Amino acid sequence: MANNKYKIGTIGSHSALQILRGAKDEGFETVVFCKKNMTPVYKSFGVADEIIEIKDYSEVFEQCSDNIIMIPHGSFIEHIEKLKEMKGLYYGNKEILDWESDRNQERKWLSNAGIKLPKIFQNASEIDRPVIVKFHGAQGGKGYFLARDEQDFKTKIADHPDKKYQLQEYIIGVPMYIHYFYSVIHEELEVLGFDKRYESNVDSIGRISARDQMALKSVDPSYVVVGNIPLVIRESLLGNVFDMGHKVIKESRKITKNGLFGPFCLEGVLTPEQEFYIFEISARIVAGTNPYISGSPYSYVKYKEEMSTGRRIAREIKQAIEKDRLSEIIN
């Protein structure tokens, strides 16, 4: 099978620039499905050979063809039911989506893998320490809030009727997001980088002195992700990072037929005791890889060339085509 038989496509948001750039660097033609206001963006950057305008992202799943390999990112997960029914070519394991999108299933997966997790409170009456209230699905932190006790929780949850949520212990430490890639072709786990998120307005509040914060009693912290900051961690911690990744991959093969492969991210906190607490997993490329479109320190050490997560996906697909193994990574 030749590369020119297939194109690589994605939805025009989240990490599309990186995915499309990486695909072109590996010799693929590219397709982006985007809303009209985003068309000038992809024209400007020149990474899309074909731009298909849509009114809503959900339309994408009805327009996929048998020669476009779709690369999922966070905007896909918001339409999980249509995504699972998509007839076109999809890079990844759709069976894993139910485990990622449901926080209870996700916790079961990580717990069974032996990953250290924050405490979860089943009822608001059990809250005996600060908790962060997280809603199900990929929403970039939208709506998340802190609660001190049961009454504080009830007051704030009133603004979010009918939403499924999780009451998670708030761990003090450095937020850290680990970018992995598992290669089916090479049967190898790779670490491609790390980031932390810049969140509004909680990070803005942190720039204000404690005295002035007291004057902002009416402002509740929110956790909407507005950007990503690259990180390089202490090298001595990399052993733990690889160990967690291997455990998650091993457990994924027990809960789904083909397990987890391609890019994924363990999202957590590193405490002063140098312990990782993982609060969730993203089973696809994350926007925190975007600072590394020209590669990270880790990908350069391994590949000695510019290797973003987007390009790593495209290279895996290219090698699968060359080895006649595409069916192993396409759902």
C-alpha cells in the first residue's frame, strides 16, 4: 500500500495544526474539517491540502471517507456516541473511549493498574477536606470548581443542574501532564514530553498577594485551560513515569480487545514527596503537546530530529502501511 492512497484528516481545533503539520512532514496529504471562522487559520498556516467547512463538529462523522484516516483529539470526545458509530477510518481503539469519558470507569482502569489516585467522595456529606468538582467528558476544565465542605458544594453545584460529576480530593503539588506514545509497530512505550496547564482564573489569582486575594472573596477559582506550558522534569523521576505508562498499557489489554495504543496522557500532580497522584487519563493526543510542534527535549534525544506527537502518529501510520499492518491500528 502506498502513502498516496491515504490522507490524514482531523477536526479543525485542539491540536489540528500539529497533527496536520506532522502528517505533511511524513508525506501525507491532509484534510481538515472546520467551522467557517477557522478556514482562514488553516489557509494561513498552509498545513491543510483540503479544507471542508462544517456547521457543527458532529457533521464530521457522516462525511468521512474510506481513504481519510481520522486522528482523534479532545473535540472528538465531546461527540463520543457519533464517534463510536463513525464508519470511516479511525486511528486508535474506539473501545477505550467509554473508559476515558466516564470518570468512574476511568478510575477503575487506573486503580486496577496500580496507579496512585486521589480520594473520591461518593456523597457531599463525606467531604472532610478540599475537593475539586469535575464534570464527565473532555471539556478543558470548564465548570470545575473547588469546594470546602458540603454546604459550599451545594451552593456551587446549583449552577450546574443535571451534570454528572466527581468529587475528587484536591492534592497539593505541581500539576503535571505526561505525554506518552505506545507503538504497536515497535511494541514500545515512548515518553515524548510534559506540560502544565495555564488555567483561568485560578492561575491569575495566584499572581495576587494573599492580602489582596482577601479582597476578592466574591471571585471563585475556575479551571478553564487557556494555554500550556512546557516542562522538563528531574531525570531521576523518569523511571516512575515509564513504570506508570507500562502499567496503564498492560491493564488496558484486560479491559479492551486491543488495548491502548498511540498517544495518551496521564494527568496528575507531583507532590513535594515526589509522589505522582494521577487524576485522569486522556486516551489520545492532548493539547499539552502543542508547545512541542518542533519536538521536545525527550523526542529529540530519541529521534535526533523534530518529532512532535502529531508527526509521531503519522510516522506510525506510514510504517504500518509500509509493513501491511494498517489494520492493527485503524478502527
